[in-house]
Amino acid sequence: MDDRVREHAAVLVDWSARIDAGDDVVVRVGEGAHDLGVAVAEALGERDANMLACYDSPELERAYLRAHGEEFPSDPAFELALYERADSVLSLRGTRNTSERADVPEGREQAYSRARQGIREARLSTDWVSTVHPTRAMAQQAGMSYAAYRDFVYDAVLRDWEGLAAEMRRLKTTLDGASEVRLRKDEDSTDLTMWVDDRTAVNSTASVADDSHNLPSGEVFTAPADTAGQVVFDVPMTVRGQRLEGVRLVFKDGVVVDWEAEAGGEVLRAILETDGGAKRLGELGVGMNRGIDRPTGQVLFDEKMAGTVHLALGRAYDACLPNGETGNDSAVHVDLITDMDREGTTLEVDGTVVQRDGTFRWEEGFPGA
């Protein structure tokens, strides 16, 4: 086993999930993530935690969904109880086919997602962490050799997380006191304003101690209260097994009122039609992980890439909201990414340019400094 797999497991268990002796841990092992699953099991055993491992396979899900009828039971009690009683859920993603669920009917995907909203909420109430083990299918999707892709993954995962957390805290502090965030690029492409009054930005340090649940991470995110304007997402994504690219969304009074996509229009339509909250933004995230230097088609990495901004249609995270306030509610949370690392782009907070051409104001080489 590559030594980096055990390093990955140690970062996941100790830094990210903060597992203690006696914790009840569900480990969801992707079909291509067996080696990481073994390393995580070993790490959990060394820490005297309790483990239940589950097989997480898009191929199994495809078979189930295509064979099932149109109606799904709401939050099956046996699965709901599993997550309600767990302290932590570790999801080890590692697919063998990134398009495995591409031929599942969209209506069935929507119905299944809606029926499992309580299960999703129970899982998100734990100290959950999601990570990725490199597979050949993911390397192919990224257009990289398997060896190069493994190096890419570990460059993103095995970082000085304490140092990166300190850097990202500067942006968190800026957003915490902000009222308005504006994205501008390519004069006829993107001019979008989001209002973030009274929101709390999350410094996503890849640790549940900071309410951060992805490894790798390296982003600062918040939840817009309102949105107006237009934005183009020019970083291609794979969503529900289908290629989604060239997406343009127009917002008025916080709601998508017009949209188009160069590819994947039907899956985008299905997402927007899931429920009332799917046409609103649940997240504004700014990527800051410079160990991620190219898009790969895997959102867990791509949304953290320095020089990008991602916006999520659907559910907002409670960590960003004032006590007692309910944010945007939806059965979906789908991230879309726009490249801000090009000439003429700006990220403005209350009228001050915080990032220009992909470089932050406090970084060396900030244009106009």
C-alpha cells in the first residue's frame, strides 16, 4: 500500500473527523476506495473507536433506482436510525465509473432525493467528513495518467492545514462583517450581486472543529440571503453522471428566472425543478487551496481550487445562519463553478476589490498594488 494512503487516513481520522475512543463511526466505502477503507479501519481500531462499514456503489444505486417504481418510502426507519445514532460518518468516495447513474430517469432521481431528506439531515447532523481515494476512472475523467492523478490528490489532501486555516481566516473575517458581495468578469458574462448581511462565513479547514466537512478543503463559504444579476459557470462539472458546462443563470429577487446550458441542459432543468428551494442559492464559496491547480470534474476538488468561486443551488448550511433563522431549504445542493483566475475578473466586498484576476489583496502580485 502506498504510504500516502495511510497518511490520508490519519489526516481524515485525527485532523478532519477528530475521532475519539468509543465514538460510533459509520464508514461508507466507495467501490474503488478499498485501500483507503482498510487504512481508515486500521486507524479507527488503533484509536479504539467503534466502526460499521457500508459499501457505497453507484452501480448498486443505479440497479436499485432503475428497477424501483416511482414511489419511494419516506426516510426508511432502519437507515434513519443508523445515522441518528452515529457520532461520525466518513464517506470514502472512489468511483469506478463517473457516469454510472447517467441513465437513471430524472424523475426517479428527484423522487428518491426528496424521500431521503430526513436521512440526509440526520447524516449532516453528525461529525461527517467526505473524502476521495484516487481511482483510474477519476484520473481518466481528469484527463490525467493514474500516477499523475494520485500525486494531484495527495498534493491537495496532505497539506499544512493549520497554515492554510490561518490564511483563509482573513477572508472569513472580511465576509463576516459584509453586506454585499459582487462578482464581475467578462463584461457581457457575469455581474452578480449577493447580499450576506448577518451571515457567518465558514473557514473550511477540512476539520469538523471548524464546521468543515470535506477533505481536501480550502474554501471560505457563506449563504446568500438574496441574489440579483447574471453569472456564467465556465468550469465543466459532472452532475448525476452527466456533463454540465457553459451554464448561465439569471437571478431576480433571489430566484433563477432564466437559464441555459451548452451541455447538460436536461439535468440542469431537473435540478431546478426539484422543489422551490432549488432555484435559490444556498452557498457562495471561494476556493483557496493552491494544491489544486486544475479542474478534474470532481466537485470535491474543483470547488476548492484557488482562483475560483462556486455557487450552490439549493440547501443552505445552518452554520452560516443566525440563530433561529431558517435558510434556503431544498432536497438538492448542487455546486457550479466559475473561473476567477483570468484578467478582468473581480470579487468585491462592500465595494472593495478583495480579489482581482485570481489574486487576493493580501497576496504578493495583487494587480494594482
